[in-house]
Amino acid sequence: MSKAQLSPDEVRDRLRAAETPALLMLVAHLTDDPAVLRPQWRPNPDLLPATGLDAETDLEAREFCFATLEPYLAGVADWPASPSETVLEAIAAWALDRSAGEDADLLRVAFVPPGTDPRAPKWTKADLDPARPMRVAIVGAGLSGLMAGLRMKQAGIDFTIFEKNADVGGTWYENSYPDCRIDVHSHIYTYSFFPHDWPSYFCRQDVIHSYLRGFAEENGLLDHIRFGAEVVSAAWDDERQHWAVTTTETEEFSVLVSAVGQLNRPMIPRIDGLDTFGGPVFHTAKWDHDVDLAGKRVAIIGTGATGVQVAPAIAREAESLTVFQRSAPYLQPTPELRQEIPEAERALLRDIPLYRAYYRFSIFLPRAIGRLAAATVDPAYPPTEKAVSAANEQLRQLLTGYLLNQVEDRPDLAAKIIPDYPPGAKRIIRDDGTWIATLKQDHVELVTERIARVDGSGIHTEDGHYVPVDVIVFGTGFTASDFLMPMKVTGAGGVDLHESWGVDACAYLGLTVPDFPNLFCMYGPNTNLLLHGNLVLFIECQSVYLLSAVEQLLSTGKSSLSLRRDVFAKYRDEVGEASALRVWGWSKTHSWYQNAEGRSTIMWPLSAHRYISATQAVDPEQYEFR
């Protein structure tokens, strides 16, 4: 424990800020007694980490917890770090109101005992082949690249991280627009073994960047990073069995890891006359901080996650704001979205790591399992562009009701803010009421007509409307389907990766591709998540698989491993068929989840359990070794 010196009174005082579900989990852990998890105290899984109980029942549960914990308060340093398997399974079944079933694998990754790193490599290069030269190139120093770098360092592998920017962080370094923040709970947007004292429930960009910078510093990764070094090409040498990686010079590496991510190349739509506009024009990912928006007439194009975040901040400064919307977003009610975490709760999470582990568990587990059923097409429903299943319709009604309740006083807005596609076809955006409140302001206008053209001083829409503006801001997302761009990557026999992919990028588990030996993609094709899973968990799983592959090379003495074509073909077909049965693949509405042909190469369409299971270790039967 970080503060074993806490007195019983201090421990008791910290625990008063606890959420009731996590507090009950802690009691079950310490007593090793699942019976304390009484059915009448079961939380609403959709509201975790909060409880959803009425005040009287909640008070009853808390009083029980404090009475039961009293004998344990003096021995915080002696609390066991890990629960028994029986208790952990009981906690999950109680919290989710369902048996663990195939989600049992998730329990072992959802609960991380304080001070442990369970997915760290259990071997080092010195154990397997100390004399063998092996260098690993990692492209990108964002969330994925730093994770890969740490695992290489733990295994004693020589590695270099190439980063085109001047600092670590990737998208969290590049995106600095006003009010930029994560839309995933802060406590699960972290490496599972590297917690942080988060100041808010959904932290801002600068805090997340500081977290990643601190992670790199504390783990000694900065000495391995070359900043301002953009990889322009990588070529596999069949004869010498290595990658030639080119920045301003060319170097040889045994293994190449692409950690360039999906959200790093801004997409600006082609609009006639845009180059004639006389004022500032910029994308949110390249925010121009030299432009003062005070007193300006500003247009923002795009109402995705970024547009919904930044528009309220613009409205606070600008003389007028015109929001150009192609399609309305679904909003997920999140009252705590912009709330700071009270100091008493921060002290509890900071000073009693075992509670923090259960608090994180209570957030992580239900969201990792997620609502994949609500995104699954039911052919018998039948599916329409309104809803694709009964579960999807239930979600639609819930989210639509949230929107309509906010515009009872503005019927003119109602038709504009209701999406015309099934929920899950596009990203569902977290909201605390700020978006609709912004649209209601007198100096804000929501335009749903398509843009026809831009001239020197404004924007023309297809219905003849003209909006004079001083500044144009694009919140139009990224070219996410263009994986590994703009690098030129050539594999065995000189095959070009992008030519072999065409528009349908695919990699086995998002990681490996036939004919590209010793190439691994972190956060590669079909590994993004919407209604289920957890991105950081997937990145940690990818690092496990990557290190397993390196271990295979070192333990067998082989120079390379390359995915078998039949394994790739079977996986590609499975993912393609599953994607077609998910709302983001079935719906014809345009989203960044789809490529130019309308197919999804972005999203993971299977269960989180499937991904965890498949990435635990490389199966050598699936690869050809040389």
C-alpha cells in the first residue's frame, strides 16, 4: 500500500467517499465471503460505478460495510492484494446480475492487484539468446508505441521509437483544441498497471498527455525515442532477413512495430472554393492558437465527437457560431462529463489502492463486456435505418428521449437533432447537456443543409442559404481507414502493403499480415471499439502477442515469422461476415468506421473475450518460420 501508515481513523475517513458497489466488493475481498454481496444491494450495471439504489437501501449497505470493515482498518498494509477466484467470480456475477460464463477471461484482466503488472513478459532476451543481435523499430510514441517500448525494455530487447512529433502522446499531443478531453472514464483510459491521480472523471487533453509523458519518464523510455523522426518507408530484405527503416537515413531492424494509430491524419473534405476563403481555415487536430475567436463569426463543420466538444467553447468566445451538420449525433447522458473529482474521493483512490482496483473494476468490466447485442443485426426484426434489432430499438428510444427532453421549449430544433440512422452506426457521444444548451443560444445556428461552396467571405448551402463567416473550423475527423499511411511498406518479394490491401485493410487480430515477416501493427485494422471492449486493454493484449512472437524467434533461433495465408483468409472472412452483422457495417449511413467502399475496416465486431483469448500467445502453427 502506498500509505501503510494511515491510521484506522484516516482509513475510515477515506472510505466515506467510496462508491457503494466498490465498497461492497472490497468487503467481500477482505472477508473472503461472497455472502456479503446481498441481492438487495446489487447495483444497476448500467450505472456502475454508482449504485442506483434508493437512499435507504444504500445507507443500509454502507453501514454494513463500515461495521464489517472495522477490524481491518488497523492493518491496511496487510490486506491481501488478490481475491480468491471464487470471490472474484461472485463479485462479477453480483455486479452484472449474470454468471461469468465466457466473460471469465475478462475477470483476470479487469481486476489488477495493486502494484502488479500481470502482463509483463516473464522472460528476458538474456534468458533465451543473449548473444543474438536483435533490434526492434517502433513507429510512434503514442499510447501503443509507449506500451510496446516498455515491454521491449522489460524483456531486455534493444529498441528505438521513431516519433515524428517533438514529444510523446500521439493524438493527445497533436489535438489541443479548446475543451479537448477523453470520452472514456479516466480510470480505465490508463495502463492497467500504471494508475494516476486523475483530477476529473473524463480528463482533458493536457492531463492525459502529462500522464503519458510521466509514464515515459518513469519507465526510462525517453532515451529510446528519436523525436522529429518521421518514418517514410520500411522494406523487408528477404536475403538478409531484416527491415530497412528509412527516416532521413536508413537503418536495419529485426522487427518492425507500427504504432501510428488510426486518428493522426486529419480529413478535410473537398469543398468548392475553399482555397478562396479570406480568413483562417484549420482542422481541430491542427488548432491555430494564434487565431483569436473573440468577436468573430465562426463556422464549424462537423458534429462528431470533436465538434460536439469544441463548439461550446467556441460559442463562449465568438460573436456568432454556425454549426454545419451532415448527420445528427446520438448522445449518451453523462452528467459527470465535465465534473472534477472531489478531493475526498481523490484521496481515497490515491491512498487506498485496493479500493481503487475495485473502483476501476466496477467501471471496466461492464464496459468491456458492453452492449454488442444492441449493435447486432437481427434479420427477423427486421432491420431498418431506424433500428436493426429490438435491443437496438430500445437503445434508440432511450437516446432519442434524452434528446427530445432537452428541446421541449425549442420544437424548431427537434427535427434537426434526431439522428436518422440506427444507434451504433456512428459513434455515440457523451454529453452532460452542454451540446443542446449551446445550440439553443441566440448567437448559435445549426445548419443541416449541405454545403455547396465557399467564397472569399462565407459559405453557401445547397438550398441557397449564405452564411458570412470570418473563420472556418473543420471538425471532420481523420482518414482512419488509411492504415500505416503515409509510410511506404514493402514486404517479402517487394510486395507493397497498401497495394495488397487496396481499400480493405486487414491484419490478423489487427497485428500481422502474410508476406510481411516480423511486422506487427498496434491498434491496427478492426481493433477500434464502440459499444464493447476497452481500447487500452486491447493495446495491452497486442503487446502480449508481440512479445510472444519475439520470444518465439529467440527460443527457436529463427530469423522471421510470417502469417500463413490460409489463417489470414479464414480470419478475414470471419471478421468481414461479423462486421456485416453489426450496425456500423449494415447501415448505409456514412461514418468514419467505413472505408471508401462502405465496408468497416475499423471496428472489432466480435466479443472482447475472443480478442483476449486469441492474443494470449502466438500459435506457431499459424506462422511460417525461416
